[in-house]
Amino acid sequence: MLDQMDNAKSMSIIVTKGTLDWAYPPFILATTAAAMDVEVTMFFTFYGLQLLKKDLDHLKISTLGNPGMEMPMMGGHMSMPNMVSMLPGVDRAATTMMKNLIKKKGVASIPDLREAAVDLEVNMIACQMTLDLFELSQDDLIDGLEIGGAATYMENALKSDINLYI
């Protein structure tokens, strides 16, 4: 048993983005690590807090400032120039295209990944300062979260083998 404790690993992730495309990296990394018996803590702050809301229908893709965005279309890849984001409805169209691609390719949805994180006992912390700043309450968020601030995050990060900022 002592040998297992010596080899125990932990990971902390700061989650700061609240768009559909930026929701995938932290949840995929967290659930994969947790499935590999890594103790995972996710700290959701600023726009990352959007990923803890009960309803995730509001998640969308933002084409603005995303010059690397390419979508597979008609056997090729269509690049999205930054200027396109100025046109009305482009983000909605990009979101619809991404959701259809996710479904077509059999990629887990964000609600499914978040549920997996809960099932795998990933410790999810909602930033108290951000809740106050954006006038959100714990009732707006899913159940089972810890509420804390930077000091709560630091307690975990200082002990973690892996620290990620996403």
C-alpha cells in the first residue's frame, strides 16, 4: 500500500475558457487522467465558470481570434479567416457545424464528459470571486462542486505533479 502512495500522481487544471471548443481539452485531460488513477482538481474561473452551469446549451464556437480554425468540408478543409467573424450568424453557423461534426464522429458531448468527470470523482472548484463578479450563485451551477478562491487552487497546485492552464 505504501508503494502505491509513493507512486500516486495528481494534476490540477485552471479552466478559464467557456466556449464549446475550449471546453474539450480540460474535460478530456481530466477524465483521462482520473481514469488512470490520477487525482484531478479542476479550478473554474472567469469564463471557464460557464462550463459548470446546469444547462450547457449556451456553449458556442467563437471564430474571432481563431485563425487556426479549419473545418472538414467536401473532402477538404475550409479555413475561417478572422474577418469572417464580423458577419452576422457566423459563430452560430460554426457552432452548428462543430456540433454536427462532433455527433458524426462519435465524440462525447461536453455534458457527457462533465458527467464522466463527476463519476470519476474529479474535484471541481468554482471560483468564488468569479461567482461574485458575474453575480452568479451556487444555484446556477451543477451540484457537488467545491466553492473556493485562489488560495484553494494553490493548496492543490502546490501538491500536484502536473499543473495545466487551459
